[in-house]
Amino acid sequence: MSQKGYIHVYTGNGKGKTTAALGLAVRAAGHGFRTYFAQFMKKQHYGELDAVRDHLSGLITMEQFGIEGFHSSGMEVKKEEREAAREGLAAVDSAMRDGRYRIIVMDEINVTLHFGILDPEPVLNLIRKRPGNIELILTGRYAPPEVVAIADLVTEMREIRHYYASGVPARDGVER
């Protein structure tokens, strides 16, 4: 029996958007559901890559579609960033058609739209053609209104306080 899938958006300036998507993927794995997890704008090492590879590789497939370093406001979009993001979009499209995945995560997709790395229309088209049984998760700050409007569930993580502001760098096992 196939369940109806919904579209989730995890956005906002607070910590926890990717973590929430990972938690959903782990919960789904506990029920035998497979997840395809596409990390846009990421090319660096994160602990979840090792955890998935070593413990959940049969149930969670995780791939990165980004370039080394970080993109921030005011930076010009590099050709390599656009190519990596388009490759990620094609991989998500393929995963949707594959039939093995119950959950698909587009991690940091909202940020790619905010910075103009991807045009909104191909992303919106992909969302619209999602098979009805796939749970689709879109994460990242700056979720555009068009994505929020199409979603069934929208959660905004709001930062009230973060130790990063007092100089604490990203820590292994907690932020990366």
C-alpha cells in the first residue's frame, strides 16, 4: 500500500534544518523506507556522510552537489556552482523516477535559489511533477514564497541565541 507523500520546507535563520531532514531520513529507515538525500552547495566533509555510509547505506543514499568553500551574499555565482547544482537537480529528478525512494531531501535548495545559483522554474517544475507517494523535503534559509506556497508543511527555525556569535566555531559531531 502506497501512502500519500507531502512537501516539507524547513527554513529560517536558526540551526536545525538539515538535522531535521536527517532525523526524518533516519526515522524512515527504521520503517524500511529509502531516502535520497541531495546536499546542494556542500562539498565539504560532514559527519552524516560517514554515518550514512557506515551504518545506513542500504536505506539512505547521500550525495553532494557543490563546490569547495562557501557562497555568501555579494559573491558572484561561479560557473562550477551552477553546474554542480544542475547536476544535483538532475540527480533528484532521476531519484524521483527511480521508484526505490519514499523520501527525497533537497538540502540547501532554498539557498541555491536565493543566491541565483539555480533558476526557480526548474525547481518548481520538479516539485510539481513529484510522484504523489514521495515525501519531498526542501531545506535552507530564504525559502522563496513560491516554494512556501506549494508546500504542505513549512517549519521556520528561528535563532534566538547561538554560541557561534560569541566565537565558537563549528564543532565535529554537532555542526558538521
